Amino acid sequence: IIMRSKRECPLHYPDLAARVHSRSPERFLTAVAEMIKQGCGFPKLLNDDEIIPLHLAKGAPLEDIYDYAASGCAEIRMPRVDTYTSGHAQMNFGAAVELVLYNGRMKKYGDELLTVETGDVRNFTTWEEFWQAYATQQNYLMRHAFMQQYHIIKARAQHFATPISDALHVLAMKECVDLHQDHHYEGGLDLGYFECLGYSTAIDSLSAVRKLVFDDKKLTMQELLDALECNFEGKEDVRKMLQSAPCYGNNDDYADSIGLEIDRLAQEFSKKYAPRLGIKCDFRMVPFTSHVPFGRVVSATPNGRKARTPLSDGSSASHGADVNGPTAVLLSNFNSKNYNMFQRAARLLNIKFTPSCLAGKEGTRKLVSFIRAFVDLRLWHVQFNVVNRQTLVNAQKDPEKYRGLIVRIAGYSAYFTELSKDLQDDLIARTQHEQSNLREGASAPFRLSGEMPCRTRIAVPFSTSSAIPCMTARAYGRRSSSRAVRCAACGAAIPNPRRPHRNWRTMRTNALAAGAVWPPVRNRPCALSRTASIGIGNAAILLAVPARRFVRDRR
């Protein structure tokens, strides 16, 4: 009923979100897909299979996290449990890359030393030296973000009070303490975060440096710096070479592994220093359109991006870099997440389809299967624009004819003609997925089930070559009464639902939190084992979907 009313009254506000999970009914997902196809950006999708286990691992009560509500762009709130109210710092990944290239300086600010000197990159002889310099710059920026957050926490009690919000909050009323006070409520969760922007820009830049300068030695560092210095003017051959390097968003392990390391750096820093703030300060990527102004301070970057142009948004690929289709974008997101760490929060993901790609019942089926793949890969958020690039270009030229055109920007929908030109250009530049944007040869069918790593193996931070206790025992540090079933792919032990368990729901949620596929599949790989064919134009892409049936022993 809610979706029907939204279709009949296509206004850009209020926003609409849909919670989806591995057992969402086909009828519901079909209705969601039909609404997405209208092109207004509704609804954005939040994945219960990622959000619920993750928050259980952070200490959220089961009954409250099951009843969470969508909030803001891609966030969630538990009204009776959330007690943290402060804003948070934002960090510029694109700036971190530039600080490495110019030894702690940025071109916009001249010769002023902004961070720390990590050495002249022209003297670096190995990729490891360059990566260590980047890690130093990223950690320096994070250190100052955490210092800023500390002062915010200490200052808010002196300047803010929310008596009306306090009156509506169970814990605030119980303890008679304002939500802005530096106070920990018994039974409450202080879920903070630090925002990071330009994730794909940094990954692609580091990938290009590693590939072309250190591995293949097709460019020298001086040649790269010369091209960046002139903003690629007269250096188009160098720019094209940089853009041809492996890029995030294409299910390319060369680039995705760099993203995984950036994610690990951020989460390890949070794990080490967040307790000193007295809150959980998690790694998050939700840009609020800030990637546009943040890009204005960053000069040209080694991924071929020109100076002062927008950075990549959220966990989406850089503009035009995702050339292997939308499924590859999902897989790059999967490959670049450290599922064995819990110091993470929302990742905003934008996907842009052309209307012809999703036309008719076959298009609806494609989109439903795509959503199921998103759920099974345990990604946090995804939202869609279903619009032709030419429509956006025409609307920019003649806004009076397109005053009712609604598009998805950041985590909300807005009238396209009311956006700033920078935001309009940013939306136009996003890759639109259709049959013509696949690389030559990419139309050949491929099976993801053969390429995906075992999800149990990837989630457990120790070797799976030996027997592993069931996920309930691992999560709680005690032996469980349930027997273990081994994954046929990697030999890892996973909970066996054949035997009764006193708290089956707890076992399920903790298994998901630990990264195991649930329900467990006996005598089958726990990786993606069942495929559904998804055709985009003439390209047949096989989306892998985990098998969802138990193989029961009836002895």
C-alpha cells in the first residue's frame, strides 16, 4: 500500500526505504523492482543480512535491532537504544593520495606543510614504500578526525540540550540525563562514525601508480608528476594509460585488494582508538554530496581524474571506471570489505541503469535477481537511478520542460532541475549500465561460483584448514551444544541445524555475524552455489545466489 501510494504521488519527499533479506518474498521484491523502474530513486534498499548481525556483534539487543528504522541517507537507528547525537568528522581519501605525491603538501595550499613529510616519491623504488607513505598520511588524517571528535564530545554538553527528544527517549527519561551529556546510558549504544570520501578515487589512483610505475614500469614517477602538474593538458596519452590500469568496480582483485587494505587500515585505527573516545567510532562511506566540494580542493589524481572535479561517491566506482557491468560493482564492494572486523558502518552504493535495460517483465526479473545478489553478498545499501543520460543532458539545457524529473542524489531524491550544476554534472557522469558499456568479450557468460572465495573462509580471522567450532561458540567464547557440519569447499565447520539448539535464533544471528552463510548447506560449498542467469542486452551475466535449503539426513 505504501509503495502504491508513492507511485501514484511521485514526490521527492518523504523518502522511502525498503528492508530486504535473504528470505524476502518474491512478490515483495517484484513490487520493489517495479517501483525502482519508475526512475524516481525510490526505494533505497537496506540489507538486514548485513545490518542485523553487525549490530548484534556491537551489542545491540536482538528485539531492538530487529525493529530498526531507516534514518538519513543510508543510516539506521534504534529509537530505544541509540544514545549518541553528535556530528562527525569527514576525511578526504583523495587528499591523502595528493599528500603522498607532494610530501605532505597540496597544490591548493602552496608550500605549506599540512600533515607530515613521508618522503620524495621520486626516490621510492618499491610499491611497499609508496603504500607505507599512503598509510602514514591516512592515519594522520584519521588521528586528527578523532581528536576533533573528542572535543565535540566534551563541548556538546555545554552548548546543546534536547528536552523534547529526551522526553521521547526511554533511557534518557529513566536516568534523567540529557542525550547531549557526556554520559553512558545503561543499556544504550553510542554508535558514532567517521565519514570517508573518495574511496574509489584513492583505490584507482594507488592501483595506477602500482601497476604503471612499479610493476610494469611504463611510467616513471617524474613523468606521472609532470602529467599531474599540468592537469593532463598535452598529456592525454599518459591520462589514457592511467585510466587503463585496473579499477575498482570491475571485480578485479588487483584493485579490490588495495580497497581491502584501505578498509583494514581504517577499521584497525578505529578498533585501537575509539575506546578512548568512549564511543564506537566506525568507518563509514556516505557522502551527503560532499564528494563534490571535497573534490574542489584536490588537484589531478593518478587515476586520470582532473583537478577540482568531484571525487567518487560512497562505495560506488569512479565515474566511467566500472566497465564490466553492475554485478562486478557489487563484487568489488564484497571483495573490499573486511567481514571479520566490526568497526564498520554504512556504505552508500549508487547504481545507474537505462530504462531499456530493465524494460518489461524480463527487466523486472533481472532487477529482482540483482537485488538478491546484493543481499547474499551482505552489502549494506544500494539505490538506483533508472534514467537515460540524454534525458539528464536535455533537462540541464532546458529545465522548464523537465521540472518534474526526480533523481537519486546521495541518500535522497531531489528534482534534477533544482540541483546545482556541479551535482547535475556529477549525476550525468555516472556510468549507466546497458548492453553497450560492457568491454569487448565481457558478453561471454561466466560463473561467479567458480570465482568467489568461500565466504566462511573469508570471514574467519584464522586458518580454516583445521576444525573450527560452531559460530555460536566462537562468538560467545564457549562450547555450543550444536554439532558442526563441514563446508564442502574449504573444510570449515559450520553450525548444523539438524540437531535442536536451545537458542536457534541466537545461533543463526551469530553465524551471520561471523560471516558464515546461513542456513548452512550440507555437502555443498558455502560459497555461491546456485546461479540465476541475468541478461543485460546480449550479455548473459550469471548472478550467484547461495542455496537456501537444508540437506537433511533422515536417518
